[in-house]
Amino acid sequence: MPCHVVVLPQAAGHSADHQMARSLAGATQDEVRQHNLASVLRLVHLRGSLSRSEISAATGLNRSTVGALISNLAASGLVFEHQPEDRTVGRPSHVVAITDGRVYVIAVNVAVERTEVALVEMGGNIRARAIVEHPDGDTPENVAHNIKKLARSLQSSLPKRAVCVGVGIAIPGVVRHVDGFVQVAPNLEWQGIAFGKLVAKKLKTSLSVAVANDADLAALAEHARGSSTEFTHVVTIRGDVGVGGGLIIDGRLMSGAGGYGGEVGHMTVDPAGLTCRCGGRGCWETTVGEAAVCSALGLSSPAELVRPIADTPENRMRLEPVGRWFGIGLANIVNILNPEAVVVAGLLADVFPLTQEVTLEELDRAIDAAREQLTVRIAKLGSNAVIIGAAEIAFASLLEDPLGHLAAIAEAS
Ligand SMILES: [Zn+2]
């Protein structure tokens, strides 16, 4: 089977279900069947247990087609049908659900100070996880070694029939999606590392190892399972040490020609402002990032920051400038991208409820028509967003061609 080929999947929002299931003009019967199997599996993976009629309504496929597709997926062990416990009197409506413990992925979040490895089942359940700390950063070789060690230890607790169907890794840097090549990860001090290949070698797997930027994956996760599932144009703004953006445009992640896109934190908002980590001056990050929040709260170091930030009149007053800068930056983004939703995540999700009034006041700088279409949401997945996003890209190959991918794994083992 082909190794290391990674296609970053379409962000799998529920809004796209119907479109995905349409038969493809010019496709062979087998291709249409594969596409429809993928649509049904993706739907149950993202939404959980569904009846045949709900699947039929969501995909636009007729009930007999849906029945045949479910039989195929059930024969492979990926899903099963059961009668809901709370069914009302009358003809029972079977419910299709993901089979527990049948397939899973290895999802990894490589952060500056630690690496987290999780086993995530179809349906998004995090079955097990482990963390190794590396406070002063670590080399790619050591991080890959730790990933193997943690994954092997977690896998030892799984039932024998469980099959690993993918590996997905989040990196705080710029990544070439097609082969998991890390172009640059400044905070890890990595440059030009074929990390996907390195991890595949360590794990001795023929599975593709998908690697992507952590902010992109958090945005993908919020869109797939979190606060913005019903939208197709979503901007996720994640504020922590830095401020990152994940842009989902027309249902797809947008990262630009070289993968450098979405760096909303480095948009200049105050040319006379503070120097930024990127070397620029007055970037948005210098006004709404962790350092700005700590400084506004009168803290001398981020270590003193207690989260969630207490909602007191004093904190509201202190954070007002941060809230205003946040609204000014958002207005720029809204004017350029006209998103349906902005999802606020990380430290900014702590700040926004305290500064909402002034932030929305500044947001009114945006063009009326674009402003009126906008909803602002707080992220739902919290600190799990990145690992869930990493799991979603790891499931991409299975969700593209469920039976073909399982057959390829069986052949390779
Ligand atoms: Zn900057």
C-alpha cells in the first residue's frame, strides 16, 4: 500500500453531508459506491448513532441504497445496527452506530514543552492518552522515539481485534501536507524535517502519517465536532502564548500556497506598538496574546496567570484595552473573509466573556453586510481540540475509501 501520502481532508462539517453523497458525474459504479460508503461512514463517525432514515435524509440517498451500504459497512465490522433502548411502541427503527474497539488512530500533539499521544476511536472517543514532558524542547529524533514508546504502551491495553487505521500529528509550525515535511517550527527550533517519514519509520508502519499545523487542526476539530459544525466559512482564533488562526473557507482548510497562511496573529494593527516574536512591530499578537493579557492584569509573568480568569469588575476594566484590540483585529478579518462564524479559543476564550461589550463595539468597524452575517462562538473542545483534529486527519484515508483502506491494511500486515 502507498506510504506517507497525506491529503488534508475537507473539513467535515455537517453542512457538507448532503453534497458529499451526491453521485459523481462520470464516475464508475464502483467509484459511486465507494463515495457513498465513505459518506455514510463519515456521517456516523461525526454525528454518532443514526437511524437509516436520518442517514437517508442527510445524504440524499434512498433508503434501499442506504440499507445496502450499511450492510457492507457492518460486514467489515466498522458499524453495527441495534434497536434503541428507548424505542416507542410500533415498528422498531434500527440505529446504526460505530463498533466499539474495532478501529482507532494514533493522534499526536507535539507542543513546545510536551508531547501528547492518544488512541482515538472512530466516533471521536479518546480511548487512552499519555504525555511526556520535554520542558526545554527536544530533537525530532527524540520526539519520534517518545511517540513510539507512548503509542506502544497505550496499544498494549487494546483488545486484540482493534486495528490502527492511521496516524495524525499536530506540529506548532509550517507543514507540507502532502508528505508531512515540517518546513519550520520556530518554537521547537526545527527546520526542514521529514517528520511524517521519521515517525512512520519508528512505528514500523506502512500507514500514512499525516502531519499538519496545530492551529489548523484545532480549527478542523471545532468544525468537525465542536462549536461550528453547521457553518462552511469559519475563522478560529486561538490565543495562547501566540495568536493563531485556522481558516475554513467554503468547507476547506485554507493555508495558502506554501502553508504559511492563517497567521492572523502577525497582522499589523499598531505600527507604533511593541516588538513581536516574529521580529515585526505592532502585530495583533502583541496586543491580545498571553503577554498582553498578563500585562493588562498587572502580572509579572504568565506563571502567575490563574485560569479561568475571574470575572470581576477590576479584571473587566484591566482587560478592556485587550478586548478593544481583539475587536479591531476581528473587524479586519471579517472584512477580508466574510466568515459566518468566528470561534474564539484558548486564552482568548477566557478573555472574551469579560470584554464582550467593547470587543463587539470595535467589531462594528467591519462592513455592515459582513458584520450582520457573523456569529461569534466560544470554542467547545477546549484543550482537546488539537488532538481531536490530529485524529480527524488520521482517519482521512479510511473515511475516503473505507473497505479499500481496510483491505490494504490487512494485505500489509
Ligand atoms: Zn508578529
